[in-house]
Amino acid sequence: MRSRINGMARAVGRYEQVPLLLALIVICVYLTIATNGLFFTTDNVTNVLRASSVELIAALGMTVAMVAGQVDLSIGSLLAVVGVASVTVYNATGSVLVTVLAGLAVGAVVGVVNGLLVTRLGINAIITTLGMMAVLRGIGYLTTNARAVQTEGDTLREIGVGYVGPVPVPVVIALGVVLLTYFLLNRTVFGRYLYAAGGNPEAARSAGLPVRRIYVVAFVVVAVAAALAGLITAGRLNSFQPTIGVGFELNVIAAVILGGTRLSGGEGTVSGTVLGVLILGVLNNGLVLLDVNTFWQEVVRGTVIILAVAIDEYRKRRRNQRFREEPPAEEVGEEEPWRAVESSTTAR
Amino acid sequence: MTSGLRPVLELRGIGKRFPGVHALDGVDFEVRPGEVHALLGENGAGKSTLIKIMAGVHSPDEGEYLVDGDPVALGSPRDAHAHGVSVVFQELSQVESLSVAENVFFGRLPRTRLGTVDRATLHREASRLLHVVGLSVDPATRLGFLSVAQRQLVEIARALSQDAKVIAMDEPTSALSHAEIETLFELIDRLTEQGVGIVYVSHKLDELFRVCDRITVLRDGRLVARTATAETTADELVRQMVGRQVESLFPRMDRTVDRTAPPLLDVTGLTSDMVRNVSFSVRAGEVVGFSGLMGSGRTELARALFGLDRTTAGQVRLGGRVVPRNSPTKAADHGLGYVPEDRKEHGLILVSTIRDNMTLAVLRRLSRGGQVDRAKERTVVSDAIRRLRIKAHSAEQKVAALSGGNQQKVTLARWLVKEDLKVLVLDEPTRGIDVNSKSEIYRLVATIAERGVAVVVMSSEMPELLSLCDRIHVLRDGRLVDEYDHADATQENLMTAALGGAR
């Protein structure tokens, strides 16, 4: 009996992503049929993946921040600022390496500023980053006089439109970020700290965790990820408009939430975010292929997100009830206190 | 004298159960017109429940509620007001952003024919009532600008606006200065002259002797005694409050503490918002308890020790080394551990697993280069689960799904797995835990002490302190007022010290 309950608990934990995965498969199958196979061609799949990778990279950073109970609304503007900055730096130096380092540094600085504003001044993350969103957007316009900046030279474009074998470079980068984020969240001390500081800041403090520092690093992670997204975007375009990335943060947050990460913090997975981004990406692509009015695309996307979160909420509630229905009974007894009990935890 | 009058409010055989607690059991209570009747008892004796029943917040499971001799049924606080019973709670339910006048008439604002608020009448009536309670502020003042004492008077004015025949005051002086207390007492005198009956809930015995005509003592939800104030003494009241029996949940283990050893934890002059110049020390293997009433600063002392609350003066030293101030992280690095009072709010990450909660404080030591050594972690966690006999499906189970006792074991395990733990601060270690888990936790605390850890226990339960501690300090208003060795400590002298100034 014990081992069966044990198995069930594990299964629920391990297969939490199954509904999202099924949804993705169903959408793909439907689109393949509805488009007479046009959806499932190498070209189109490559296209979807490349289009999704910029959002995926930013979404992974956002997952880290949201696990810590924070959120960053400034990433859309940051993407634009980093794009403008990297084109400028690239034009001046001609070096991709210097450009990448400069772009990531801009992200890191913005992350530190956001983090310090939130932790030192105690302004909440939404307000702080909403302000930062406006400030950065303004900086983007000011530095360019609201005009597009042209990339001079071809090497920067490699990170946007190049290929590694048959795989687009942005997809390769996104895969790297997926692995890195997975490692960070699941294998490192800092990952555990993120979940703790997001799940219950007071408890994390009571356990002696440096909660404020954890938050600052979380803001740096999300901003650096957004900067990387900005670099790739710059690489994809010959000329970079400072208006790029308006509303980007909301699409990213929507995908992360669709993937099961909670705004309240303490919960979230890399696999969920990957699926969330892919579902929205496939949906977008499908609606284009099916020639649906662009305005409908927005409506569909919004509806999917609300539906997904509602279903997720319902499932979590059911699951919690199930756990509660099996009260871990207190065993009353006089047995020696320090001797082993045939505990379920030792059964593998 | 009011003894001949018929009670204006009478409660007969009141019983009230909450899940797991028999809060009140057959309690009688009455208030006569013009009388001040005190309600006294330890934390958890049932005073608050009784007051809430008077106010119509709770409805009793058993018993009768009579006003002027007629039984009435209350469904809500509104019904209580309608029958002339008002309660001024400790935590005032007022709206800071509204004016004083609006607060006095909140929910019953006078209207004009158009349905808008009749400001002229509102302010005129409010002025009149404020004058009665002796509060000289403009009724249009925003309530948020008033002091706690002034807000209490506003609340009393509100009671008067509803033609209160009985006003119950829950710890009315807890936040008042000496002069403000005098003002309140004068008001009480004036109200009783007009025939209003007052229910006065307080821990401060000297106040009871000053203003009250009769005193009712509750203990464990039962009525213990009712006497005229003139016929009782402070000592007798204390005895009645604590009772005679010391329930021995857990036979005290006799530890051998080396009394000549230098202290492991040495606290000097610690001062924060709620803690005033507290000094004490604890030796390795010693369990030192802190007793005191609600609001005496127990929790705040624990938080100040661990660096969670800002301290403005004083020093915490651990084995001679000074622990840097105001940093829980550094406190933990120096070997301190802390288990907060409210494990769900402040102790556990409920959405996380048993494993994640348990290893939080030692994670860095279970890792190499920032990467968690999961095999090592697994060993530590399953060992702790086995040793503490935590009932769970697996280490991956969310702590939210555990019982209270098992949750508390998980928070204790967080520090037990720390090999170089030197000091453990426990705040209400067995609150809301069933009796069996309680004695297991007592046994655990004893084991921790045997390991050479200096243990500090904050508790509102005196039997708990008596069975756990080698020494017990008593806190009052954030200060240490007394210290007892285990051999000399009794519930009576702890309570007397906690009440203070009661002779």
C-alpha cells in the first residue's frame, strides 16, 4: 500500500507536464492535417523553432525570476536597448565577441539596478520594472533619435540567421540556455535558494538565507537572458528599430505562466516553460498558415492562456485534496525513539 | 452599590468548540448596570472567545444569551449592537482613511433626503459623543492621525452612539500611557454612573483592583472563580488562574549541565523595538526558557537574537565571538538556529518538499562548487526522516500535506542536520501540535541539548517550560523581570512575575 501511494506521488510529480505536452501534440497534429502537411515540413518547423528561440531564452530567465517570486516587465525595452547598443558597438568595433559582452553587460547592469531598487528601497517588482520599462524605452529612442540603426558588416548576423549544420544558431543558443537553466534550478544550491525565497521569503530568512541577494541575482539572470534575446534579435535584422520588443514582456510572461510557473513564486519548471513557449509559438505559426486574421491571433492567444491557467489551478487543487485525504497518521507508541521505522522513504 | 440590580447582560452555560479545542465549557457570566466586571485568565483560557460571543462574532454551541432578562439570539455583531452590547476590541476595527465622525457612525451614516451623507448632522452628533468620552478633536479629522488611545475613545463613542448598555473592553490599556490610562478610568467612572455596565478584560492586576467591582477567573475554558474585588487578593487570583495541577506531559530528563563552564551564548543589553536591554547567558547543553504574557516580547527577543528584527543596542556572543548584528545569514553562519512561532507563515516553504525544507540551512555544505551533492543530501534527509520518525510518503512530498507535528519535526530537522549547530532558538515549539507529537518534540529538544547545543525556548505554556528548562526567565514589557532555577520555578511564581506590579 505504502509503495503504491509512494509511486503515485512520484508519478504525479514526474508527469506534471503531460497535459501540456499532449496539448502541443494535438495542436501540431491538427495543424498538420488542416494545412495539408504544410505545417510539418522541415522548413516550417525550423522556422517555428527559430522564431520561438528568442522568446524561449527570455522566458527561461523570466522563469528564474518568477520562481523567486519576482517579475521583470522591463525586458521588452531592455531587448530594444541592448539591440541598439550592440549594433552601435558592432559598427564601432567590428567584433562579435566585444558586442556580445557589451550587450550582456548592459543586461547585467539593468538587472542589478532593478534588484537593488526592489530589495533596498522595498518597491515592489511590478512597479519598479514598469518604471524601468519606460526609462529604457525612452533611452532607446533618445540614443537613436527614434530612427532605426543599420548594421554595417555581416558577422553579427551569424548569431541571428546562421546555421550550425541544419540547425539555426538561435535554436542552438536557446538549447544551451535550456540546459543551463535546468542545471541552475535543479542542481545548484542557488536554484534551491530561488525556490525557497520565492516560496516563502520569511521562512527563507528564518533559515538564514540571504534573501535580498538571491532576489538581486534573480533580476540579473532575467535581464541577462533578455539581453541575449536582444543580441539575437539584432543579429536577425539588418536595421534595428528602437520600437522593437513592445509587449514582448507580456508574451514571455504569458508563456511562462502557461508552463505552470506561478506569479506567487516558489513553483516553476524549465520543461513547463519550454512547452509554454512552443505552444504559443506553434499556435502563432498555425494561425498564420491558416490565414486567420492577425487580430484573431491575439484573441486566441489570450484565451489559451486563461484556459491553461484555469485548468492548471483546477488540477493543483484536486491534487492537494488527494494528498490531504490520506492523512499521514501519527503512530502512537512507546518504541525506542531513535530506531528505524520501516518507512516509506527507504522503499525504492 | 449595584449588587441588587438585575443583570443587564447575562450569559448562561456558554459552551463553544473549535476543531480540536473545547474553548468554553459551561461558562456563566453577567454584567449589572453600572458595574465594572473583570474577566481574567491566562492566554488561551477562553476570554477572547467569551468576548467574541458577547459581540456576536461567534455564536455559542450551548447556552443562553440574555439581555435585560430576555433570551436573545445573535447572528452577527449588528444584532449585539441592536441589543445594546458593544465590544471595543484590542485590534480596533476602524477605517484609518475615514474621518473620526465617519468612524463613529460607520455603517449608519445619517442621510439626507437625496441619499447622500448628511454631514451637518454627522458632525453635530459626533461632536456631542466625542465630548462625552472626553476627546477634543475635530470630528472631520482623519482617524489615521489619532493615537491608539484616541482611537479607543472613538470606538467607545461609537458604542455610545448605539446606546450601549454594556461595553466590553479587551485589554484596553495595553497600548496606553500612564496619563491616558487615567483618562480612560475617569471615563469608565462616568459611564458607570450613567448605568452602563463594563466588561473589563486585562492581565494587569493592579488595574483590576482599581476599577473593577467583581472579577471572574477563567481557566481552560471553564469558570474557576467569581468574587467581589474587595474580597480577593492578587496571590489568590494568580493561584486561580494557573490552577494547582502541573500536567506532566513529559517527565523531565535530568541533564548534567556543567555549571562552572563558561556560557556558550552570551547576550548583553540586547535592545530592539520590543526588547529592552535584555542580558542572559546559556551554557552548552543547557535549556533556558522565557516566559511571559502575550506582548511581553518573547517572539521579538527570539527574532532579535537571530538578527531578524533590527537591534539598536547590545551584543550577542557565541563562544566568545561576536555575532554581527541584524543578519540572519551571519547568525546562521555563526552556529545559531531559529524555529519561528508560526511554522506555516514563517517556518516552512509549504509549496516545497520535505527534502528542500530540511536541507535549506546546510545546503552549502552538501554541495561542491555550488552544485548540490544529491546522493549526500538523500542520505542526510532519509536519515533525519527515520530518526525523527516523520510520517510521510517520501522525501519528495510537499510539506503542506503533513500533519502539524510532522511539519514541526521538519523545521527542527532543518537545524538538527547542521553538525556545528551551537545555539537553537525555539519559539513556541509545540503550538498547535497534538499531545503525542508534543512529547516527541520535548524528547528531541532534550536530545539536542545533550549534544551540547545551548537551547533557548520561548513559550506561553508554563508546564512546557517547567518540564523542558533548566532555568526560566520571565519577560514583561520587553524586559527581563525575574529568573528561576528549575527547582524553584512554579506556575504561580512565573505568573506573578509575568503579571508584575500585582502586590
